[in-house]
Amino acid sequence: MRAAAGHPLRLDVCVDYDDCPIDIPESDAVDDLRHTAQGIARIIWENSGFRWAYHRLYKGKAGLSFSYFCAQDKGRQAASEATGKRTPTSSIATHECKGNLILLFKPEARLVSIRMEHISHDHYCDRSVHPEVIEYIETHLDSTPRQLYQDIRAHPELKDLSTQTTQKQVWFWWGERSASSWRLCDESIINALGPAMLRPTDGPAAAKLAIEEFVIQHPNVGTGIVSSHMVGQTVSSEGGIRGIALYAFGIIAALRGQVVEVSLDATFGTNSSGHDLFAVMAELNGTGAPLMYFLLDTKDMKGDVRRIEMLVHVLGMLKGMGIAPRFVGCDKEAAEINAIGQVWPEAKVQLCYWHVRRALRQRFGNGKATGTNTYDAFEAAQTVQDLEVCWGVCERRRHDIRLCRCESRSKVVPGVTRRAPPPHFQIPPEF
């Protein structure tokens, strides 16, 4: 197959299973035949100098066929994600060869058909790391990658095998073979917590046992001393990890059984990355103390059903640890209110003081007229004592003029034929 550059190469032969240099399985299992096809393609590479990359599998009446293309074909180079242009590796010379190789296995005839169409060009330069070099790296993992590279280049038996080996390749194989001793998990939070993790399937009962065991191991907690111990838990939904909860064991153990009121809130207006951060706070020595943080992945999460389920889980864990408040402050967020009602049904859910001040400040600072289309004065009168339902609403929502006894209807502004509103209530000056 070695010919002058630009010379067309064609091959169309059938080889008996018994004459093939690689054992071909009798079964027609795809995985077994794919492994055999890879071996045949490598033999052709070693004898021709042209490397073949796997393309696809085709199941036909005659049998299974595996298609390959030349690794140096310019038209097959992968496109750059940044520019969209095809950028081959600098160490590979590309050519307009349009080479293809097809291996067809015919189990009934016990034949393998080999067809190749190609144009001769410079051979593929193999820059893969030799197995003996990889074995040397595996036996010297206590050395640094830089020291390993220098030792390999100076080794009398490896220096000829490593002429094409680069420092990056040595670093890669050193990292792959030593990963078991330093790589813990892809999640950085889980790595930081290490063994301080609850199982994803643990519920309130397991949380109760964990906090009791923590109190036994840290007897000073019973005296009111707060520690910074944290315990994490991953929360799964829809087949994957969608949230990570951090429970402040050191604070929970000191406050459990004493908490009367907690506050639940989440980040607002900072969800550009598709995550929400929830926090549960309690009062400790006149200031807020975090009981739990919950980082929730809300990307592609439609509706509040999944959000409520995961909030119920993490709040239930707090309940299992002994947090049973009588009052829960939160924002007017439906998912939070629903989850609180499921976990602590006897607790009173109310707006916290900060949210009340914020809502009133925004309303009084807004000069835009208030829409009253959805305002039901009669429903409001059942809650607010001595409320005049005819004041400040449209005519169709007032009393019948023949039956109305509201005081505001009898008051008339001098010289103007319209009702005068009653004096406005006094706003506290410090508000």
C-alpha cells in the first residue's frame, strides 16, 4: 500500500475467519465485532501508515459493517467551538484524501470483506505514549510530573520510546493514574465537607439520630456553646442532584427545643445562573443565626411542584433535628408557604418585619394609581372593623344608594358636589 503521494489506493478483498490475524467471534454481538474491527483497522494502519478513525455502524442483510475514515482527512477535522472553523491538531498533517474503510462481517459465510478507497499521502505521525512509558509513570506516582518527564528522557531503556512524548502527556497520565488518591468528587461543596455528609435517602428519623449522636460527641453544646460544625446532604429530583443542603449542626444542637420563631427566605433577582439559595434563620442572643442553607438548581424546573417537594424534605430534616417553631416568617412566595404548611402545620405563617417595611415603603413611594378591579371592599370589611366599603372604590362596588348608610356619603366638600374622604390614618414618623 506504500505508494507515491497522490497515487490512488483501492482494496477490495474477502478474508476467511480462519485466515484473519485476529480471532473473530462466532457470535454476531455488536460489542464483540466492534472490538475485532478496531483490531483489523489497527493492523491496516501499522502496515499502510494511514490511521483510521471509527465513523459508524450499519446493520444490513449480509451482516454488520463498520465504517472508518482517514484520521488525516481535511474534510473530517472537528470544528473549533470558539470560531466554528476546522482546526486540526498542529501535529497532524491533513490532506484532501477522502479516505474510507469498510469492514463487513458475514457470519454465515465466515468471511470479512475489506474495502478501502484512499489517496496516498504522508503517513500518520503517532504521538501516543508508549505502554512502557505509562507503566513507568504508574510505578513512580510519588514523583512530580516535571521530575517524571526528566527521568523518562534520561532513562536508558525509555529515552528511545519517548522521543515524541511531551510534558503535557506525562502530566495527563500522572493525573489519571494518581486521581484515586486526591480526587474526591466533582462537586466542590461535597469535597469541602468530606465525610460530614448525610445520605441522600436520609429523612427526619435519620436526622434525629445524627443530631443526638453529635450532641453525645460534643457535650459542650448542652451548655449553650455554639460551634461551626456543618453537615451536608444532596437532594435529588428528576434523576439527578438538584440541590445541596447545609445544616448548621453546631447551632441547631444548641437551639433545638428553644426556637419559637424562624425566618425562611431566598435570594431574589440573582437567578441568572439558574440557582436559588434558601436560608432558614433563628434568633440567637438578639441576632440572626443560620440553621440551614439550601442551594437549589432551578434550571428547566417548571412550576413549583418539584421546588415544594425539595423544600419539604430539607425543612422536614430540620423538624427531625428538633426545630419546631410557633411562628415562621417568610415572603409572599407560594412554594415557601406551601412547604411550611406541610412540615409545621401548627405554626403561624406571617410576613417578617423586614418584608412588611419593604412592602409599605414601596407602596407609599409609588405615585402610580392603585388598581381596584380586584379589590373586594365587603370582604375587607369582615377583617377591618368600621371599614366604609363605599369609600375609594368604583360605583359598581358600593352599596345600593337607597340602602347605603356609610358616613362618608353624607359629607360634602363646601362648594363642590362630591364626597370628601375621611381623614387619613396617622403614619408613624419612624416608619
